[in-house]
Amino acid sequence: MADKSSDLVQGTLDMLILRTVALEPMHGYGIALRIEQMSKGVFRVNAGSLFVALQRLQRAGLIRSEWKATENSRRAKYYVLTEPGRKRLTSEKREWGRQVAAIARILEAS
Amino acid sequence: MSLLRNIADGLRSLFRKERVSQDLDGELNGFLEMAAEEKINQGMSRADALRAVRLERGSPEVTKEVVRSAGWESVVETLWQDLRHGQRVLRKSPGFASVAVLTLALGIGATTAIFSIVNAVLLRPLAMEDPSHVVFVQETWRDIFPGLSVGNFADLKRQSTSFADLCASNDASFNLEARELPERVDGEIATANYFTTFGVQPIAGRVFTTEEDKPGQPKVVVISERLWRTKLHADPSIIGQPMRINGLPTTVVGIMPRSFDPLLSRSDLWVPAAYTAEKLADHDNHYLNVIARLKSGTSHAQAQSELNVIARVQQRQYPIDDENRGFRLQPLTTALLGDQRVGLRMMLAAVGFLLLIACANIANLQLARSRTRQKEIAMRAALGASPNRIVRQLLAENVVLGLAGAVVGVLLAYWTVAWIIAHGPAEMPRLDQSRIDARTLVFACALALLSSFLFGLAPAFRSASTRLSEVFQSSSGISGGSRDHIRSLLVVGEVSLALILMAGAGLLIRSALLVAHLNPGFDTSNVVVGRVGLPDPGYHDPALARQTFERMITATAALPGVNSVAVVSRAPLAGGGSSNGLLREGKPLDMANLVNSQLQIISPSYLSTARVPLRAGRDFTLQDTRDRTLVTIVNETLARTMWPGEKPIGKRFACCEAGPKGRMDPVWHEVVGVVADVRAWGLDRQVQPEFYIPLAQMPASAWDWIGRTMDLVVRTRGGAVPIRELQSTVASVAPAVPIYRLSTMQQKISSTLERSHFDTFLLAIFASTALLLSSVGIYGVLSYMVAQRTRDIGLRMALGASQAQIVWDVLGFGVRLAGIGLAVGLAAALAATRLLSSLLYGVRPTDAVTFAAVSFILLVVALIASYLPARRATRVDPLVALRYE
């Protein structure tokens, strides 16, 4: 694991969570782990922000949850992407792409 | 959808707190366990792994707190905590809490009670379809607003285009023989479209048809649900059944719902007007209530200007009857309830003031308390509570106070409303419908919240802004200056509000006292009055009608305990009357020369029975019959108006009927006597010109004007009122004819004064409560000041100040506060009492005596309230005071 981990850009955690659970239903730790692995350790997710984000997404109807057994036969709450969540992810991805391109243009303009 | 989910989820965490918390615990623990497991797999010991996870991912306790406070429900929860905390704090100072709750309950209770009456009487829409489009039409003539003549109504109906419906009715009462004894029932004679104009359907049967509203049709009647239930045992088969009304068989065709009372006249039955051709051409008698529904899209002003045009046409068409006559259009609500507005608004303002005074008092108490609570609050601030949080908490405490006050206040209001309905003036329409309903409850809650902010905000901000250092340094008791300013200001405000109320109450009391000492113009003791109406078909013959009343007089006079008996067309204070234009002999016959005067038809014994003093000339005798000279007796006001500076005896005027040569042929009446003015329309009303003509000389048509109805006036020798005997005597002379509105003259007088006495009584109660509360305020501020300055006072005494000086100082301060409040209050009261002028009799709204009296009372009370703390100040022991630190 990389020592230097960055804080997430404001507001992106929701998008990353949606992206992660879009692959398959996942429990909280799984989501955190997956984000860290996929970012190659750049991002570290602490429990507080993760669960607040999960609560928020769930209340917005973008994900839903159910208790299931893990492969180690432990009980954990699994999060599943809903249809509105899938739509939101698509639009957020598009928006993110636009923003990144714009920022890149500004930075390279000098 | 997601908002709903959000709310549902939040509610779940609020109400199933444990379940949700367990859920979160489980999830979080699983999370940490899994993270730790990974580290253990990499070779760490379990304890080390758990510690590392805790460091990396945050402790579970903090995480839980973060997650829990992220949702909206956490705001609700803090609020709830604040409220519970507030309630605990208040429970710890029961003295303060109960005083504050009681004070507030007084304010909220009084305001809520009066509001529920205002709500029932003024605010609730009239029970009809779209009342905002319904208007009331009257004629305007000189400065009075009579009803319409049937002729003018018929023209209006034909010519106007502004109205979807235009109907007419006039009040009448009927002898009803239904099941038991004959009874007198109030009702209306109405046109067929009367019911459709208001858009109200009968609950059974139908209303009458246009066909039935024509002369010569079989008689039909629509009855009220009230009459149906109380007098007819709610008999469902009543529709289609006959009953005798005024002696004639009449078919019941429909029942109107209980709520149907469009003119607030408590009508129990409606019969078709069926105007004859002769009536439709009558432009001379003005008595119809005319109600119209505006076409949608037609404005009030448009309708009024159309009426003005029609009025001008009529003035040309009927120069004698309609000269200078116009029409006035008013929203029905204004026409029916306009009179109630001044009094009720005054009451609402009064209780509003009372509530403000109560709030000021509690704010004062809170300010005093905030001083003693400074350390507690400073401690909270030191432990990290933000000023925001502290203000919120203190406000929550006040909201608890406010809500408690509202609960007690609503209870208080509940009893007050019940009391007012039972004892309030019977004439106030819809008063009996006042109740504490959802609207009043919402009002009370809003009041509670508003007042808790009113009295809570200043003290809360003051407390929250205190600096820690100040508190612990200045425990020595030199009082904070600005704090005392606020408190003094509050007291000044209270005193001035109280003075306004006292001035209003004072004026009403003075007015009531003046009215009570007015001379009614006759001897009101031991006089019993009841009305008797002879039905038209049986007693159509004028001679028969007269003989029946004369026989009634003779029979009643023979009853034991009766001194003398008379009949009069309208006894004093019986309400109503018949107005006539009199032409003084020697003036040209022109409408402008007519003097409007009230006609009284009397039996010769009337003036002596009522003991109306004869000022000049003679009384009527049995010899004044139709074949002799027509004679009249006038009251002093008429004598003064018609023959200023002259002796009226022997003078003549024309009135009441036309001579054999047609309408313009005057019939002269010779004045044989002048009597004292009788206050016939209520003690507090102006006396009108009035003339009397003897029963034996009245024109035959006058029996129709007065509806063959007269008041039987009986002077007894004192003792019990012989109600039974009177009823059976009347029935023995005229079978199936009831005597109604039977009461003593004194009862009639007090019922006309009921309304003004009620206003006076309530305002006096409010004013004394206000005075009491504001004197408590003065007392509170001064006691606090004395307590704060114990050390100063001790020091001054040690330096040689006398007790008298100390007393004067404290008294002076109290009187200064009261004085400033008095000055402000006097200025405001002078402006405010002008609104009362319509409720006052014989007192100007700026009456100096009243203002001086209430100022004096207020100053005396202020002195007493200041004296107690002043005396306490002199008991300060210099040694103790100096050691006080």
C-alpha cells in the first residue's frame, strides 16, 4: 500500500462508489478496498465518509442494500446499483469527462 | 420519490433508533473486522491489526457519530434534546416557571377566546354559495337607509342587468298552530328566487315555485330545520301536510337546513310574497330587504353606477315618492356584520395588548434570571458550545414555556368562550357558534411561538454574548447598565399599554354610568309588556280589530294585581317602529318640508299607564273618536322641531292618510297635548320626533302598516309578573292568538344595554389585568434593582444617607418609569380612543375626567408597587452589605 494517499476531490466519492457497485453488489469494506486498488493506492477511504456517502446515495434511491453472507460466511450489508443510480453514473461520467477536458485545456493553454 | 425515501428513512432512524443503530454497528464492525483480518493475514497480531485499522480508518465511535449527524433527522433530534433540556431547567425553577406560564396563559387564553369569537362572528364566511358575490341593496334618503318599496324593487328587477339574481323579503311574525298551543314564530315573506339567490338547497321537499309566488295561489310555506325539530318533532311526513299559519291552512313544501339563516334573522319559516298588482305599484312604503347576486365579472362599482342611473330615472318617474332617493349597494357581510366590527376589533386589540404586557413581564423575569444563570451559560460556552447553540437552547426553553402557556391558555379560553356564549349579548349574530376549533388552536400555537420569541430572543442573545471573563470577574454585583435599560424600557412599554386599555375601559364605564342615569321618559317600574298580533283573515275588519284590543284591555284590567292596562303600536324599547312624514300647516306640500316622525297608535289609557309626563295640553279621552276632530299628542322633540319657539297646542299638521280628493289632499290633525320625550329606541340612542294618535281615530289602512299587532302594556302593583293569567286572558278574548315577547320593561331596558355593558365589562377586566401585570413589572424591576445595588445602598447608608433618602431614590425611580409610560400611553390613548367614539354616549373620546382618573389610579398603583422594594432597601444593613462580596 502506498504511503502517500490523497483526499478525494470534493464530490467525487459518490461517483466512485456508484462506479464500484456498478460491477457487482458489494459490501462497504469491499467498496473501500476496490476504490483503493483501482486508484492504485492514491485514494484512501475512511469509514466515516464512506458510510455517510452510502447513506446519502441510498436515501437518494441510487443504490439499495441487503444483508447477505460474505464468502467468509460473515454477514455484511451489500449495496446494489439501482436503475436511477445507473443513469446518474452515466451522466456523472459524461460531466466529469467534460470538466477534466476543460481543466486540461486551461492548464495547457499557458 | 427520493424525497419521500429520505423522509421515511429519517423517520425510521428517529423512531426506531435502536434498530438503526444496531444496523450501523453491525455494518461498521464488519467493516473493521474485514480490514483487520487482512492485516492479520499479512502477519500482524490481532490487537495490532485492530489498532492499525482504527488509526487508518477512524474509530468506530467517531464514525458512528459522523454518520448519524449527516441526516436531517439529527437536527430534529437536537431540537428535541433542547426542548427536553428546557423542560428540565424549568422544572428546577418551579416558581419562575409557574409565574411565567400563568402570565402567559392569561395573555394567550384571553386572546384565543376573543379570537374564537371574532372568528365565529366576523371571519367565518356566511353559510351560502360564494358569499362574496352577494350584495345588500338599500335606498338612501336624506341620511337614512330605508328598505326598498315594492314598486322600486319591481323596477330594479326589470331594469338592472348587473345581477344574476335579485330577490326581496321582509321580516314578519306569524301565529302558528301546529301541534300544541298557538305560537308566535318569526319568519320572512320572500320572493320565489330568495333561496336560489343564496344558492342553498332544502334538506327535504322543495322551495316554492314562481307560480306559487303569485297572488291567489294556494298557500305554501318553507320551514326551518330548527322549527321542524323543535316544534314538529322532526316528523318526516310533514312535507305536503297542512298547518295553520295566521289562521289559514298552509301546505308545508320544504325544509331548509339549520345553517340557512342568510340575513341572520333566525327565521323559522318563509312564505311567498305574491305581490299584488297594487303592491307592485307602491312606491310609498319602504320596507323590503333586497338581496342580489352579482353576475360573475360584474364589479361592485359597476353595479352601483347602474343603480345610480336607475335611481335617477325613478326620481323623474315618481317625483313624490322617490324625490332625492337613491340606492346603496353593500356586500351582504358588511351589511349584516359591519356593526360588530368596531366592538370586536377593540376587544382583539385589548387582548393583544394584554398578551404584549404578559410577554414583557416574562422577558423581564428572563432577564433577571439570565443574570443568575450567567455562570452556567459561561461554563457551557467554555466547554465548547457555540453562541448559536446556546441561543437555540435558551430559545427552546422559551418555546417550552410558550407551549405550556398555550395549553393552560387554551383551557382558559375554553371556559371563557363558554362563559361568553352563556352571558354575552343575545343580539350578537353567530356568537353561539364560537368554539375552540382547529383554526383557533392553530392561532393559539402561533401565538405561543410568537410570544416565546418575543420574550425570549433578547434575553437569549444577551446571555449568549456574555464573555466568560466578565462573568467570573464581575461577580461583585455592579449591575450591567444596558441590561437595566432594556428592563426599564419593557416596563415603560407595559405601563403605556396598560394606560391605553384603562383609558378605553374608563371611557366605556363613564359612558355606561351616564346612560344608567338617563331618564327613560316614563316610569319603568312594575310595567309588563307583551305583543299580540291578530291574524288578517279573522280580524280583517278594522272595527273588529279595535274592539278586540279594547276587550283585551278591559279583561286584563280586571286581573288581580293590575293597576291599569293600555295598548300601543310599539312599546318603548320593543324595537322597530313606523316612520311618517308630517307636513306642518302653512307650508307648501313639498317633500322637502316633511318632518320625519315616529307614529304611535295608543289607547287613551296609554300615557297614564306608562306614566309619560304630560307637559302641556290634555291627554286623549274616550270622546276622541273618528267622527270628532282628529287629534294628536306630540313629544317635546317634535314640538321643538316643527314649531321652534311657538306653543304647539292647537297647531295642526297633515299626515298618515289622504283625504277624499286623492293623494295630495291633506288630512289635518290638531295637537292637543305635549308629552315628555321617551327614549324609545334604547337609553343610549337619540330621541326622535314622535307623535301619538288615538286608537279610535286611526285610519283603517294603519291596521295593515302595524300588521294588526300591538303591545299590551300592563302596570301592576308589583309582585310576580302574571304571565299565565295574561296568556289565558288574551286567549279568552282572541282564541288561538298568543301573547309573545312578554317581559318587564326593566328587562327590556337591560337587554338593549346588554351589548354595551358586555363590552364595558370585558374591557374593564382586561384593563385591570393589564394594570396588575404592569405593576408586577414595576415591582420586579425595582426589587431586582434593589437586590443588585445592595452594596451601593449599604455604602451610602454607611456614609450617612437617611432611610428617607433611600426610599425616595427607589420610589423616584419607579415613579419615573411609570411617569414616562404614562406620558407615552396618554399620547397613544388619545389617538386610540377615537376609534371608540361610536360606542360612547355622552362622553367625548378625549374626556379629560376619564384620562385624569385613570392616570391617577395608575400612578397610585405604581407607587404601591415601588414602595415594597423601597422599604426593603432601607432594611439593608450596611455591614452585611459591605461584606456581601
